[in-house]
Amino acid sequence: MRSSEVAQPNRRQFLSSTAIALLLGSTGRGLGETIAGSPPWKPFDASPPQTLGSGTWYFLTPDEVRTVGAITERLIPADELSISGKDAGCVEFIDRQLAGSYGSSERLYMKGPFQPGTPEQGDQFPLDPRQRYRLGLASLQAHCRETYQKAFADLPPEQRDQVLTQLQTGAITLKDVDAKAFFALVLQNTMEGFFADPIYGGNKEMVSWRMLGFPGARYDYRDYIDKHNQKLDLPPLSIAGRSEWRVKD
Amino acid sequence: MATKLPSTDVVVVGLGWAGSIIANELTDQGLEVVAFERGPWRETARDFNIASAPDELRYSQRQELMLQTAQNTVTARNTPSQTALPMRSWGSFHPGNGTGGAGNHWAGITFRFQPEEFRLKSHLTEKYGAGAIPAELTLQDWGTDWSEMEPFYTAFDQLAGLSGRAGNLKGQIREGGNPFEGPRSEEYPTGPMRQPYGPTLFAQAAKDLGYKPFPVPSALISEAYTNSLGITMGPCTFCGFCTNYGCANYSKASAITTILPVLTRKSNFRAQTNSEVLRVTLDATGKRATGVVYVDTSGKEWEQPADLVIVTAFTFENVRLMLLSGVGTPYDPETQTGTTGRNYAYQTANSVQLFFDDKNFNPFIGAGALGMGIDDFNNDNFDHSGLGFFGGGSIRVTPIGAAPIGYRPTPPGTPLWGSNWKRQTVKNYLSSMSIGCEASSYTTRTNYLSLDPTYTDRLGRPLLRITFDFSQNDLKMSQYCTDKVAGIAKAMNPRQQVAHPMTGHWNTGPYQSSHVVGGFVMGADPKTSAVNKYLQSWDVPNLFVVGASAFPQNPGYNPTGTVGALAFKAADAIRRLYLKNPGPLVSA
């Protein structure tokens, strides 16, 4: 498998919720229409967000899933404030992002020549995020096996933190990628997963939004704008609604 | 070889604010207009549906409404001696795409420039003496003045439904408005927006210090409004998904909410979307535009002949199209000759962050142009004698929303991950605010636009190359103005405040402002300007190039109100003067 290849999603769906009605079998039954259990339309029909369903890995290999899990549970550790980044779905988020248009940089200018520039000239690496993860994770694994004779995921938490700090500061070099840039990418994507709308696979049950007091995808604060310096405690709302909205699964 | 199409009266290149305004005015005149847009058609109900619009990952992080760099980008360097490299993803600025252009994802802050700006060089020379202007600057007058601009600002106000309070109505200074604005002939069409806590606290502190706070003029309107074309808009709900997003409420004025619903229904108008104009075609003399050549999504090229060509494709593409079409002479920084690419400028972004223990700002209640500001330290509103710089900034608190991938303020020294990162993030999320100072950017000899010698777009055409760095003038100004902001912050008594004046080199990475201006500037002298005061090319009289590309330098204000006014100004000149007597409207 080439480093940039991606498993084809076996099904694409807008949301994993079973509450979404598919308009199957609704034709040829005369003018009457029975609506039961869910509304007779598909959300985002005209302009859908690109999301992939749960239950399968689209890009990451089992070994990579384990490594990214071991990273994201240290970047965002479980503590009194929240569950870990791993438990919040950051690995699923990263996997689906890499499988989509973000992973292949298909929207970005990727023409050469690639040459290093000044710090002000920004990212000039020729690799797309899929390649950066594949090579970066393999290089990290090689580093850990060489230095500790263990896989990264098998290191105790303190030692993982130490390795991550070394990547962050460039204290260690990786074989195929720039260590600092690789760390920055994984950190960025982990935070995206933790704080993005749950429809993308992370931020499980809006855990980060509840933690911060961010009400999410609400669209009207006209009743609240004049309530100065008051804690509002508004329960957050995802693009997909709230789990309480579902009477049964 | 391009396939030639039947001729039309007018071709418009780009259906953002400027192109839509001009197309609408010229179709009212009875002309047949074909408008080209390199991006897709965008529609509020379909594309900015309330169910899917508030999506930070999609719109702010992955930048779905913006031009994709795979289609077109720029190269950048700080000085003429460096090798420019491509911006592979947008950082410093966010060019738009599709109908509505950057006017869909803009913030909506809509100042008018001040009367002094239109004759800046003359004004500063008269007031401080020619010797006081730093030698590095290439400031210019606009070739127009306030009396010529004001009616077109008013036309834009009434199209967009702007919310605010006049500070100078027909020469009368009014309490609660901006006393530094030029005299306006009409009050704002809609009243000022209600204000959340942060701007209110700031305005009180500023007032106590003797400054003159006012509601930031906003194109996210405060109440239902039916505009000058008969299109109705709804009130802003402060949803906090505004800058970088399309508006689902029909509250944010844009070409798609205020013009295109009418324009689309006219029988003498046609929009050609997903069609990128490659060049303006000229006749053998080079003095007359014959139309444009564009490419469709299949890669096929078409030639659309026209009697009149209007280029309204955002600053970058306006200048690039002129360079690719051979209109005017490319600017040479060594000899300071040529006007295509001359006087490129930006905006200088400064701020002070405030961290409190005892306050809750509910920062998710926001909108791109919601807030309070002062103009006491903007442009030449304060005495610059002996300061060693000119210019200044609009100081304001405008909470745009607080979607947390991007908004997680923490004090310097906070770790970027781990438990301590999380504690600090939670502690400061609701209780922090920031005072911004969006400041002027004054032009220099070596800040300019040209074609890149190496990097090409997907069609093999050279990318536009930006050569830009902050002038010493602007860096001094930033320090001075940020100190003033820090003084206001101190009076608000936060636990901690952190000043961020602009320092060092222009960096393409962090977002600063999409207010890129100049490169095809207007003026009275064809040696130093590319278009006259009607936005008509000096070299090709049936070509008008309209947008912020016409600004000779950038004051401490957002550009869109002036872009809108210039579009009305150009359309008026075409309707009133050019059609009666096609040819140069100003003799060189």
C-alpha cells in the first residue's frame, strides 16, 4: 500500500444517527404520505458537511490507531475536567480527516518546486497530511524501539510525555519528517477533533463544549446579549442535535 | 484556441460586492451585461442553511468558502532580494470565491474613510511640512475628494442597510456617534446594534479617559430592513459564526443578500459561474479592450467580446489580470516607474488581551462587526508633530464569537497540551477579552505586486507575487497606538494584560487581515496611478478596474465601505458620462 492510499469508505453517510430518514420506498404510493419516527427529509441535503460514519477505520492501520491513541490521551489527558482526547474520539476524527479531502491536500497548492524559505513564508513541505502521518508515526515508532526497545504506546505515560516534549522542541530528530512540524500537526488535529462539532467523530457528547461553557451550534442569542456578566449555563447543541432529543436508539 | 461568442455590451469579471453593484447599475441603464465568476453560485437558503452553517471545522479551519489555493494562490516574500514562495494554504488573509466573493465570509465592519484620506499626501504636507513625511513612504492623493465620494457612500449604506449612529450629520457632531467621521448626508439606515458585556465595559473605560466611544458601523444589521433595491434583510442574532462563515439569517449584507436576488431576475443580465477569466483582450493598438477570454470547468476556452470591460476580481486578481493582459507598465521598484503593481499595502494588526478573574463575557455571543470603538488614535485624528510616524488605528472591542478550535485565550507561558493546558483553557475561556487596533498601512517603494517568475497556477499562468514588509513608519505607529490601547486596558483593571503590537516582518502564517489593497491605484497623475478618479484605466479607456486595488495606501479602517462607494462611483461615471461620450473621462 502506498503511503497516500486510503481504504475506500464502504458507505458514506451524512450522520451516523439512526434517526435520519432515508426516502426509500416512498414513491408509487399515491398522494398520501405517512411520516413516523423521523422527519421526511435528510438534513444538509443541499450542502452536506463531509462526514464519515463510525465502526470502521478509513486510513490508519491498527498499529497507527494504537500510537495515535497513545499520543492523544497524553495531549489531552483524562482528569477532573474531562475524559481524554482518545476517549473523546480524537483518533476517529483524525482517521476520517485523513481519509477526506484534507488528508490529500486536494484543495491546496501543491505544485513545485518545493524549497525551504524564511520562517515568514510558511509550510513548504511537499507531503500531504496522509504522508506526514504515515511517515511520522513510523519514524516515531522506530525512534522508540531504538531508544526504549518498546513501541510508543507501550511506554508509561511520563515517558510518553517526555518523548512528546522532545518532538515539540525538536530535541529529537525523526528519520523521514521534521519532528517539530509533525508534532504541531498532530497537536493541531487533536485539538480540532476535541473541539469540533461531534459530527466529525471527536468531541464525544460535546464533552469539550460542556467543559468550556461553549453552547455550540446555537444560532440566536438575542435573549441573552443584554445579560451582562452572567453565567448562562446553556446546554450545548451539536449540528446533529442533542442525544436527549432521541427517544430511543 | 478560444471559441468566439456573440458580443455583449458589458463584461464584468467577478461577482462580489463591486461587480454586482456595477452590473446592477448598468443593467438598469439598459445595457446587456455578462458577469463571470471563477467560483460557484452561492445561495443563502441552500449554502448557508441554519442547520449546517455553524460548523467551525468546515468553514473556519478548512476554509470552505474561500478560494482554494489549488485553483489560485500568491507567492510571497518580504524584500525584493528574496525568492518568493507560494502560500500553499491561506493564513495572513482569506480571499473569497463564488458569487458574493469575500463579501460572504467578511466581518461586516463598514467604516467610511475620512475626508483627509482622499488627499492624504497634500493634507500631511500642508499640516506638517513636506520634510516631516518619512522618506520611505510613497503616500499619494486619490484624485478625488469627500464631496465626490459622500453620495456613493450613502448609496452603499442604503444598499447594505448599515447599522450605526451618525457622529457627524451634515456637519453637526452628535453625541454617541463617531465625531471623527466626515459629514454624512444621511443617518445610518438601521440603528446601532445592542452590545454584549465586553464592548460595553470597554466603552465605559474609554469614556472615563476622555475618549469618544461609538458603536462600530455594522453590515450585520440590527433590525429588519428593506434595502434600496426592495430586498428585505433580517436582524442579526449574534450567533458567533460570522467572520469566515456565510450568514443563514439574511442579516450580513453581501452581494448575495442585497443585490443578486434582483440582478438575477433581469433579462439583460447573465452570470457565468465556475468560469475563470484568463485575460482581458486588447486590440492591435493596445488602447482598446475587446473583451475577455475565459476557461470553463472542462478546460475549454471561450472568448466573450464586449464594448466595455469591468474588472472587479478582488485586489490580487485585479492586478494579476492587468499584468497578464499587458495593461499598463509593470511597476519597477528600482526606477519607481510603471503603475501596474505599484503601492501595494496591507493592514497593521495590533491588540491587547485582558484576563480577568471576576468577569464573564460569554464570548460566544458575537458577530463580526458587533462592538464599540474609538477613533481618537486613528489616521490623523491626533497630533503627529514630533512623533516620527504618520497613521494610526481603529481601536475597538468586537467579539466575533468563540468557537473553540480557534478561540482559546490563555496567558503567555501556558503549555500547549496536558492537564495544565486544560486547566488554563477552562479558567480563561469565559473571562477573557481583547481590544483590537486595526491600523493603517502606508505604502513604500519596495512593497509591490508583480508576476512570479517560477510558480504557476493549474493552467500554467504565473502566480501573483507579493513583495511586502511593514515599514518602519508602521511599526513605530503600532507601538504608539498599542501603548494607548494598553492604557485603556489598565483602566479596566484585569488580572493580567498582554500587549501585542505588530513587530518584525510580515508573516504569511497567522491570520491578520484580508484587507490587501493597492497595486492598480487611482489618482490624478498617470505617472503614479493606473486608473483615474472614475476607476477608468488611463491606458485603455473602455476598461474600468474597481476594488481595493485602487487604494493608494490603506488607512486604519476596513475597506469594504469604500470598495462599495467606488463601485457606485464608477457605475455613475459610466452611466452619466462615458456612455454619452465613450473615451477618456479625464485628460491625462
